[in-house]
Amino acid sequence: MGNKRFLSKIFMAIVLSGILIAAGCSTSNSESGAGGETADGKIPVDIFQFKVEFKDQFEEIISLYEEENPDVQMSVQTVGGGNDYAASLKSQMASGKEPVIFNIGGPTEVEEYREYLTDLSDTEAASTALEGTLNGIEEDGKVWGLPFAQEGYGLIYNKEVFEKAGINAEELTTFAALEEALETIDSQKEELGLEAAFALPAKELWVMGNHLANNYIAPEFDTDIMTAYEAETIDFEYGDQMQKMLDLQNEYSVQPVLSLDYSQQVEQLFSLGKVAMIQQGNWVYPTIEQMDAEFAENNVGMIPMPFEGELSDHLPVGVPQYWVVNKNASEEQQQAAKDFLDWMYTSDAGKDFVLNEFKFVPAYDGYDSDKIADPLSKIVYDYSSDAKTIGWTFMSTPVGWNEDVLASNFQRYLSGDMEWQEVLDDAKEQWEKSRQ
């Protein structure tokens, strides 16, 4: 899933002092980072990763791998949700305890972390990566990262609520149709047992600045990551549509949106049937399933956000993050890291975890698509198979621009402190400054 970048003032102060707060735990008590060695002679492989949705499952697969490979001692720290992975990773690197394996996004972060990156082109996983999944991470035959998975996002809805309200989700292809549906649900919310039709977690910069915005920015760059990466400016050709999407979500959302976060949106509101629709991706399925397995299996669907143009029936699909290996680690650690990543994505046991425990949409050959575990991932796979996708250009915008500039301006707009044109003008100016 994209990067989650909310920092409290307290957390920022701690990060800046060089002390890491991790929203996760270690599966092993290794004190060694890159280049270290455990007391009993095992090869330490410390992992620093952002994906909170599969933290528990990831720790399980690490335990399984250690059982099969007793010469390796692995540990994992998961930083995400309400914490800022990007800032935490920088702090970790500065602390002298560099992880052996960590996560980066597309070409922008390749440039930022180039000095740490090991060429992974000799891995089996790299050779089986699906076409397009290495875009922005491969240069001159060198592969700097291995894709997590494919992910897609849009408007996730409660099928039962829609049926009771007499709404056909497949017909919500225009802003007018979506607004009419939200009005209908809002007018019946008491009978439907809802707090509101929608839940917009405007406290989370990544939801608005990365995902919502991308649906209306990517078409300007032909939905191509590298085109966006090389662009010196942005014109917001579809800025009016972006405003409509933000306004609709805000108007029909549980309030106040600026204090609503990801956990409240997914766990407390949607999974418990308190709202009919949220903007999220297939990565939320494990969380919904943990909250209510029957609801997850039978009542969860997803459709694209409205877009008026030739991409009206397209879903944003991309690689959320890449696994990279720290070249400052010892040769033994680098090889152990490669072996683990290969095993996770190419062995029978690893592939079973990827499909059934992580519930990923595979980014590699050799998987049985019929075994994709959940309905949201199947929807993403179908859009990808039909080539009806919008690229994730937010992976290649100027560093920090989507969240620190655009999404922060969205928050000011929602609070009434900024006009919409000011939002766009400032974001355009900051893009151009970053690209000079």
C-alpha cells in the first residue's frame, strides 16, 4: 500500500533525536544490523518494513524460514499506520543500525537510496517478475528491488447496504451517478444502521495525496511512472475532477474528517458496517477479515473512482513497495537476504503464504491465479489482466510532494484555510522547484 506519513509532534521529536519508535516487534532478538554477527555465529538479517497489514503473517513466514534455515537469524521491525516509515527509515540509517533488507518506492527513492542498493538481477525472483512490475526500479540491466505484489485501489463498498438502498455499484461510473448514490444512502442512513455514507480519513496524508490525487494526475502523464518522473512541471489537467472527488467524499463522510485516521476508517467504521463506502485498496482485506470474516467474504466489493475520459473504467494498479538489500551488509548477509526473498516468492511454501496468508496479488510468474484468496485481490487481478489500469505515478513525483505539499494543502482546503486554486498553484510551484 502506499506510504503512510502522519507524524505526531512527539513522534517527530523522537525520530529527530535518532531514537526509533517501531509499530511492530522483532521475531528474533538480534542486536546486529548490516555487517554484524550474532553471538552463536548465525547470519543476522534485520528487516525494516512498512506494511502493517501483514505484520503478523510476515513474522510467521520468517519463523518458518528460520526453521528451514537454522544458520540464519532474522528480525523484523514494522513501521506504519500512524507512524512515518520514510522518516523512521532515515533515522534508522543515521543511527548506525542499518537494516539488511528494507523497502523503497519507485524511481524517486531509487535515487535517494542509491548508495545502499544491491543489484538483485541475479535472483530467481527478479527473473520471474511480471512485465511492468520492475518499471522504475530497473536500470541498465540492474534490478535494485523486488516487487512486494500488485495492489489496486478504488471505492470499496458494502454490497448488502447497496442492495438494500437499491444501488447498482457497476453503474457508478460518473460523478453524477456517484453523488446520487451517496445522496440515496445518506437519506436512508438511519434505516441502514449507518453513521454516514462515506468515511474519508483526511488525517492520513497518503490516502488523499497519493491515492486520490493519482487517479486524476496519472492520466496527465499517460499513467506512466517514468514520464511523471521526468516531468519538469504539472498542469493539473484534471484538477476539477480531483476537487469533485475530494468534495464528494468530504460531504458524505463521518465528521470531522481531519481527525479521522486509517484505523478508524477501516476497522471501526467500514468493517463494522457503520459506513457504506471507503476509498482504499485490496490491502485492507486481511483487516476486514479479522474484524468479520463472513462480512469480508460476502459483502465487500470495489469499483474505480469516477473519471470522465477514456480511463473511466480503469483501476489504479501498481507495485506498492520494493524489497531492497543493503550493500553495506556483509556478503554473507546480502546472500542470505537474496535467498530469503527468492524463497518467499518462488518456493511452494512461500507462494502459499503470499497467496493465502499475505493475500497478495502476485507480481511474479508461477502462481495459480485461481487461488487468489480474496474478492478484492481478484478484482485487482481482473483489471490488471484486462489491461484496464492506471499507473501509480505518485511513486515518481518529487520527494515528499504528494503528502507534504499536495495532501497538506488538501487538509487546509478541507478546513477552509485555502482556496482550491491556491492548492493547485502552490503544488505546481513546489513541483517545478523540486525539478530544477
